[in-house]
Amino acid sequence: MTQTAKRMQQIIVIIVFFGMLAGFLLANLLTPDTEISESERRPLAKFPTYSSKNLWSGKYFSEFEDYALDQFVQRDTFRSINAHMKYDMLFQKDNNNIFLRGNNIYKMEYPLREAAVSGNLEIYRKVIDNCFAGTNASLYYCVIPDKNYYLPDTDPHLTPDYDRLFEMVAEALPDATGIDICDILDSEDYYATDLHWNQPEILEVANHILHEMGGSTTVSIDQYEAVSHPGFKGSYFGQAIVKVPTDTITYLTNDTLKNLEVLNYETGKTIPVYNEEALEKVDAYDLFLGGPKALLELKNPGAARDKQLVIIRDSFASSLAPLLVGEYSSIIMVDLRYVTSDILPKFAVFEDDADVLFLHNSMILNQKGILR
């Protein structure tokens, strides 16, 4: 190749390079900003507000950098390319703490954060002291293992010390009865693309919890109509940003659940047990009891017992509670992520002889500042 040809080749490479930069710049200028990343399930950064204070403090440029990264054109495409390079070319075991086992997506949860667990268990004690001290309430607790619990011992990914976690909960709640469901579940009872369990797979869990709390009701699949919707992309699907099969989300219903009164204390209005409109939104798991709610009450006058169940819970209970309504005339569901333990008695009336179940998944208990 002559010197002139080499020089021409260099010029062409430079022109193409700057042409690509100009093209991306133009595309970013012409493409409207996106408010929410559906794949990551989070709001995207907005163009920063200018002020001299923000400018001189450096905050303006920091926020602009976040904005530019979040609003970059074809962002998910580049995220997907990056993920495939890490998994398939560099043979990394995870990408941003997300890893695959076949078509199942997992999120790393390590190590056990004992200070965080202790803080959350202190909030449990506050609830007991504020709401149930001096009553005849029966106290129970159940830790829902995240699906990492069921990874084989030979798996190289680190997991928290689950035995120590269960031990800490038992030590913090000596006046409560523990309900162990670890041996009832397995990895197939969870969605492949999500952290949650699959409702039709937890009938045995529901029966075990009911019987451990003295109930006589037994639920079985023939008591329900199963309604399925394919194409469910769980919370891990977008984080993995690689091609894996979607899940099918199925809910179990019957005449009792179709007519059940569910009171949302925040609005004072009733909501359906299953909200199919959520299937078209960012988080289809909000199908169950309308998604995150601070305080709900499920009322079933035809239940086996005229008795109240109080569930101190996270989102896992949204798909479990409908399976328990045959036993309890009232199920009050309290989500301490959205209401504080101190003001809880102002918003809900708890019966003197209520059953009280503390029910959280292990990931929630292992995170600082989640419960209030």
C-alpha cells in the first residue's frame, strides 16, 4: 500500500469516526427523553436544572453525566451487547450482580449483613410492643428464602449465611412460633425471570402456614380456576438484558375471590384481588392485590373462622394472602416499607386474639433501611 493510500485510509477512518459521533449526537438531540426504563424498572435521569450554586458545586455536571448516560439513544441495545460480551466472550460469571443458570436469572445476595438484619428485627419488636403488647394475639414468623437458597452447594456464586439469618430471627422473636417453609419450596416454585414465587406452586406452603397457625382449612388446585398470561418479564429480565424465555404469570381465582372485598386504607376504596390492568404496566406482578400498598384488609364473612390474621409482609404475601381467605374472616396486610411501625396503631384496628404473622423474604431482611 502506497503512502498516499495509507493516508487516504486514515482520513476515511477519521471521517467515519467523527461521522458516527455526529450521528449519535444528532440522534440524541432529536430523540425525546424517556421517563422510565421498562427493562430496569426505574425512572431515568432528567435534564438538570441550572443554577449558579449547582454549577460551582459541580452538582450540575454530575447530574448532566447521569442524564447523558440514561438518555443515550439505543441504550438498551448497548447494554445488551455489553452483557453478552461479559457472559459469552469474557466468561464472567455475572453482570452487575445478575447471573444465569440455564434460563433462570438470579441476583447475587452476599454477604449476610447482620447489622441490617438486627435493625429490621428491632422494627419487628416495635410492632409487637406498639400493637400487640398486653393482648392475646398469637405471634408467628416465617422467613421466605430467596431462590438463591436452592442453588447447589457446588455453585461458585456466594450466598449469605442463611442458617445464621434464621437463627437471628428466632433469637429476636422468642415469644413467636417459627414456621419453616424451606423444605417445602424449591427453585422451580419461583419465576425464572423474577425473584417472586409462582402462585400455583405455593399451595403446599399456604396449607403448611394455615395448619401451623391452628387452621383447619386446606386449599387445593381443584378449588380454583387458573388464569394464565404468557410473556411475563420479571424484574430480573431487564437487568439481565440477555435473551431468555419469558415466564407465564398465573393466578388462582374462584367465586369467593372474585367477590372478595379488599379495602385499601390509603384511599378508603375497595380494589380487586387481581388487577389485570397491571399486566400491561412495568411490573406485571402488581396483578396481585394491585402492587405495593401500605395497608390492606381482605374481608371474607364466609370464612371458616371469625378470626383476624395480621400479616406484616412484603410483596411475596400479595400472592399468598388470597389462598388464606378461606380460613380468616379478616386479613390485614401491613407493609412496613410504606408505613412506619410507630403510627401503625392509628390506622388499623387489631383484634385482641388476632393471629400475627411476620412474613418477609430473606433479601428484605438482609437490606438496611427497607423496613420503617
